[in-house]
Amino acid sequence: DDVAAPGGGGGGGGDLITVGFAQTGAESGWRSANTESMNEAFSEENGFELVFNSADNDPAAQIAAVRSFINQGVDAIVIAPIVEDGWDDVLQEAQDAEIPVILEDRTVSASEDLYASWVGLDFELEGQMAGEWAAEQFTEPTNMVVLEGTTGSAPANDRAAGFDAAIEGTPIEKIDSQSGDFTRDGGKSVMEGFLQKHGADGIDLVYAHNDDMGLGAIEAIEAAGAVPGEDIKIITIDAVRDGMQALVDGKINYIVECNPLLGDAAAELVKAVLNGEEVAKTTIVEDQAFDQAAAEAALPDRTY
Ligand code: GYE
């Protein structure tokens, strides 16, 4: 199995394409759905042998995993990069070893010459959509706190930038902002800190960079004796089932979607690149947004 034998047109030679996949970790409902989508798309049935690594949100561990894929001589590498920076060396090593790299989900700051292709979402637009809704709703002075995603990650950076630009010139004031690492526990404990510091009465709005942190914030707000979705409004991003349920229940007020089902697109890119085909450098999957009525309509068919 020393030569990449992509596809084989439905399995002539029976040779599988070996793909090393460096996943961020298992921080959220979004991530579980993304991992499942990748496992399904990179199945043996589809001609792949997937070597899965979960880095538990440790950037150094993720780079080490990619390095070990290079040493194993996999046919291709797929990365969901935890953070944007720090990729130049290992991507250069992959290129020197002639192993193509496809990025899925998050982006990197390294030169795009160092990877074949990226498929993911427009995180800045997601933040902008969330901010535009907030700008429409909150026309009186509003104290907002922000639960940021993992520090240095593309979605945390871009969702902050998109939102901030959209609320410029509005009476919404960001009084506090801290990372909850995209986890439910993280969102809960950061929100507990905000509530202690500002009091439930001092906070009108929570902007959480993902559903899980918003769900953690709901627990903290209820424990403080306030009503999430009423006393303190909540906007999140992802639209996974648990988030959508909370929106239907009135505990979250607005969710911007982030589609985790990127497996098929990533698998097609891997095959195309190994076949020597020209592929687009970036593929952006479209997202929508949900208020309570839209969530009620969408929830029964939500698969993740
Ligand atoms: O929004 C969050 C996950 O990178 C888009 O990572 C992804 C984000 C997603 O942990 O829930």
C-alpha cells in the first residue's frame, strides 16, 4: 500500500486510501456531529481507512498527531485545526513528504500554498447574522456579556469580529468577555463568574459563540434565580438539537446555524486531490438562522 490508489472506481484493486484525521477533540454537540459525519464519509465502504486522532483541544498534541501521520506515510491528512496559528512547520513537512492536506471546519493563518483545500463555514458571517439580530432587538441600553470559543480558534476570532461590527453604534455595550472553551462546563463556570461580578440584574444579554456554552449559561442563570430567555436573553451559534430545544423552550432567543456535516465534501476533496484534479481552495457551506418559530418547525427533522 505504498502508492495512493484513490477510489479504484468502486473497488477494482480493493486498495483503501489511508487518511489521517486530526480532530480538535470532543468539546461540543457540534463536534460529535462533525466526527460522526467524518466517520461515515471516510468509511471502508467508500474506499477509506481512517486513522482518527482526537487532540482534546491541545494544539501541541494536534500538531504531534499530524507529524505522526506523516511518519506513518498516510495517503492524505485531514485537519480540523484547533487554533489558527502555529501550522507553518508541520504543513511544510507534509508538503515535503508529498502528503496532501485538506482542512475541514476551522481555518489556519498559514499560507494557503501549504494545504490543498479547505471546506468549512463563514464564521464571520455567522457572527454578523447574530449581531444583526441583536442590533434589531436591543434598541435600549443593553449590558452584554460574551462567552468566547477556544482562544485563538478561527470561529472564536471571526464570530467576535462579525458580531462586534454588526452592533457598532447600537446601545449594546459589551461589559465582559471570556473564553468558555466551547464547552458546556466552561460556559457555565464563566457565566457564574459574570453573575457574581455584575449581578443578574446587571446583565441583559449573553452572546455565546456556541450552543453548548449557552446551555451551560442557562444552568448558571437558573441557579442564580433568574429566568434565561426572559430576564437575560441568549444568542448562540450552531443549532444542534439541544440548542434548538432550548430555543423552542424559550430559554435561548436566537440561534445562527453552523453546519457540522462536512464529511462528504471533505472525502470528495481527498479523492479529487489524490486523483490530481484541480480543486477549489475554499468551499463554504451555507448557514441559516432560527428564531423560536423557525426552530419549532425545524426541530423534528434535525438529525444532530
Ligand atoms: O461552533 C463549536 C465547536 O469549529 C465551527 O467548534 C466549529 C466550532 C463549533 O466546538 O461548537
